[in-house]
Amino acid sequence: MSETEDQTEGIRLQKVLAQAGIASRRASEELIADGRVEVNGRVVTEQGRRVDPETDEIRVDGSRIPTARRHMYTVLNKPRGVVSSMEDQEGREDLTDYIDRRNVRLFHVGRLDTETEGLIILTNDGEFAHRLAHPSYEVPKTYVAQVLGHVTPHTLKRIQKGITLEDGPVRPDKVKVMQTMADATLLQITLHEGRNRVVRRMMEAFGHPVQKLTRIAIGPVRLGRLQPGEMRDLTGEELGKLLDLVGM
């Protein structure tokens, strides 16, 4: 069968699994025969099943398998001082200084303020970006914040209960003290808010202004050992979980 016919009539499921790096074609056939593969919520056991990698939802042992796609999904550890923009009108360093290395037009999902470093997702998949940024999907984001002063257990409970800012209430999903220093506290804060400078404004309201802020996770995607200014592609597992989170 020609490549054109392959795309017109769909692609054999075992080929799609092999292209996704799950297993060889022969091993993929065994996965199918064992009833471990689902397509659009139904177990598939026939070897001749054809699928559309762009639209069909494929799972192996319950885990979403992102098939080969025409889009790119990457993460950047945005350095402090870099503007979350593709073109800064003031001539400051922006994301294009890093994205241009890929020779692909990408755009960022959400923002980090200039003084905040850490994880930011870049893609050329517009629907994915729209959903990931939309508040209705409540994708959690985790930050490490160094704040001025000692955060007492009483204040920690107040933070966990939330506060109303000028643009509405904010309540973290989780807050914990990681370390207490001489005149500062290191906090880990998880919330699904995407409002501008929400962590900084929240901590300012509690009397503990942020001295340093790093986003270390977006949903299942972790910063890990990625250094400031470095980029990497999302892993298949990360992308599969994100696609589930945003209903794609």
C-alpha cells in the first residue's frame, strides 16, 4: 500500500504503536491480541484495524498513547529576566531568542512574568494551546517561592484557605513549607490559577513578598534537571497525560 493510500484509509494500529515507540510491530500485534489496546474507549483485538493517528484516542494498559503528530510540543526553562513574549517592544530578551533555535514557528502557552523563571510550554498546536491555557480545565501549576520572613503554621493555614484579591478569590490547591532560612521561607505552592502574577500578589497580601519564584511543574510535566535556557520535547507519557487533562 502506498503512503497516500495509508493516509486516506487509515494506518494499521500496530504500525501506529510502533511509530509511537511503544513496541516493535510484532510486539504491538501481541499487545493487540492480548486485549491490552483500546481505540476510542473500546478494546481492539483484530490485527487489521486501521486508525487515524490525528483523531483517534489510543491507549495501552489504560495509558494514553500520543501517536505521531504533525505538531511540536516542547518545554523551556525560561530564565529570569526573559519576557514571555515573541517580540518585546522594548527590545528586551524574549522567547524568540530560544525558539529560533528550533527553526519552527512556536508560540507559548500562558505566561511567566519577567522576573519569574521556570517551566513554560511551547507548541504550534493551536487547539491544544487554547485548551491548556483555558481556566475551565484547571491544569495545576506548581511553583517554588522564596518569600520574605518566616511563614508560621497559622499563616500557612490562612494561605491554604485562600484570599480575595482585587480580581477575585484565589485558593491554592496545596501549600507546604520546604525550608525555613534566617530571614526567608521556601514554599511549594500548587494552584490552577492562570491570572497575572497571582502567586506574587497572593503572598504580598499575606505579608510575605516573593523574593524569587520558579515554576517547576505544569500538570504532569516537571522541570527536573532542565537548566535555564534549555529546551526539550515533551515525552510521550507527558503529552498523553496533558491530552487527557484538556479533553483531546
